[in-house]
Amino acid sequence: MPEENGAALSKSAWSLSPVATFPGLRALLWSDTFLYASRGYELLRAEIGAKSIEWKLVAQYKPQWWRSGSSSFHLSSRLFRDGFHALANLSSGQLVGAVPGAIVTLNPDERVFRISHRILRGARPLHIAATPDGHLYWGEYFDNPGRDEVHIYASTDLGSTWNVAYTFPKGGIRHVHNIVHDPWQHCLWILTGDNGSECRILRASLDLRTAQPVLSGGQQVRAVAAVPGEDEFYFSSDTPLERNFIYRLDRAGILCRLAELNSSSIYGCRVGSTIFFSTMVEPSQVNRDRAVSVYGSLDQISWQRKLEWKKDRWPMRFFQYGNAILPDGNNTTEFLAVTTIAVSPGDMETSIWRVVAE
């Protein structure tokens, strides 16, 4: 069992100050001071922190004809899960994204993403991980009722081609939730779900030749969001079956429960020394709160519920759970980017907040 942290949710001297709001944009990836975001199947970029935030078109992906139409309207875009859902960048300039049914790649001199891999099981991965040596990874995320084997795909040629790099055997897991690069420990963290021993957090080598479970079993290890630190690893639980919490795993392997969340959590990020996790509206006998929230901590001891939105009136089965997306990548600014979906007000818009120490 993890150690308890009595500080949990308490007051500390910092706040979030609103900076700007951008309707129709989905924040995907930080690249130092630049934030990448999508509008349907267009990819844009802006420098956050400049006197005026100006979004510039980077490239586009050309989907099937009907998705060009459905992605133009909020409700149909939500219904068909349109647009970019993940993005990774390489120091060589390549951008690799996940769209419905495909992994797409953009070379530095191009303006149109091309399909580099068609996804045969599931719609798309939740995240794409990139390492400093230019390797890329994503794990299969599909319903998998029969618990078939599950693959992690890798590209060692800048996203041009993909091959299976690691396989969880049949009956091992349901699917892969996330793969996170840890720049301090020079490793990959692999998060899987969803039931019993399928819930695992593994530490893997950067080439995926070795992968060892660090935590396994139970709904509190069912996680998607993870934020590495210099001396620790933070994650939040993602379960409709139990209460959800934020955890810290230190380098000695000691697990500490930090704070309780109001619902399931699948996004986390870092802004300087401040760490954030968001929650979604995933109703269950345990998750009764219909608010999407963002929790943060400046010192990783006291945690506060800083932002909150209410779920909108549209059915979740078709039009998605209410959620707050926190983009991946390396953020060197003092700004938090949040994309809210299926909330009212604020559906499908990105807001920028300054972290202010008081």
C-alpha cells in the first residue's frame, strides 16, 4: 500500500491568471515556448508568451472527404472523434501525429501530412512518445475483449516506417494507455490497463529491449497520465470503479498517495516546477461529480483544485466525456494550456493561463 500524505489539498501561495482563449483549437504539444494545436485537420503553431499570440498554419492532413465536413462542426467532430489526437516532434524537424485510423508524418520541407501507418485495431493511440535519439513509439489502444496480444510500434527512421518493437502476450493486458519518455532516468514508462494484473506501470529501456513492471495489479495502478521528475515519477489513477488519486513514486520505489481527485484522470503536465493533472466526467457509482477539473501543485506537497467546468447537455455515449486536455511535450514557459471538450461553456476551446507565484 502507498504511504499517505497528510497535506493532500490545502492552500499555497500561487494562482492561475487567464491570458487568452481560442475557440475551436485543440492543444497537442509543447516545443519549448511554442505550442502546437489543431483546428480539425489543420496543424497550427504559436509562440506563447509573446506580446500577441499569433497562430500560424504549419501543415494539414487530408482525410476522407466526409471527415472534411464533419470536422467543421463541433458536435459532428465530437461524434466522429475527428482531428489530431496526438503529436510528437523530433529535433530533426519531423512531426508525427495520430488521426482517426492512421499515424501521419510530416517532413520539415512539407506542408501536407502523409500516412506512414494505417491502424488496424482501434481508432488511434492516445499518445506518441519521442526519444532524444529520434526513435518514436506508440502502443495499441483498442477494445480487445478477447485479450489478444498487444503491440508497441516503433519507428527508427524519423517516422517514415513502423515495426512492432514489443508485444504483450495474449491474456496479458487489454491495451496500452501511454508511453512516456523520462529525460532524467533515460528510460520509457509504459502504462497499461484495465483490470487486475492488466494494470501495470513498466520501466523500459529506450530501445524497448527490456521492460520491467514497477507497479502492477489493482485499479490504483490503472493510469494514463504520468509526469516524470528529477527524483520521482508522478501519475494519476484512471478508474470508474474506485476513488481516484495523484501518486508519487520515488527512485527508491516508495509509492506515496498525494491527493484525491474528483474523478478519473487521463492528462497531466508540468509547467516549470508546477505539476498539473486534469479529470474528466466519467460517471459511475464512485465518480458522481459532473465537473471537469484541473488540479495543481507548486511544491508537489499541497494540491489544489484550480480550474473547473461543468459537463454540457449532450450524451456522453456519442459526444464524448467532458474532459480537459493537457498537451504533451517540453514546456519552458510559465503558461498552462488547457483544451476543454464537452463542457459548457468552453466546448472545444483552448485557454491559456499564467502560473503566478504570490
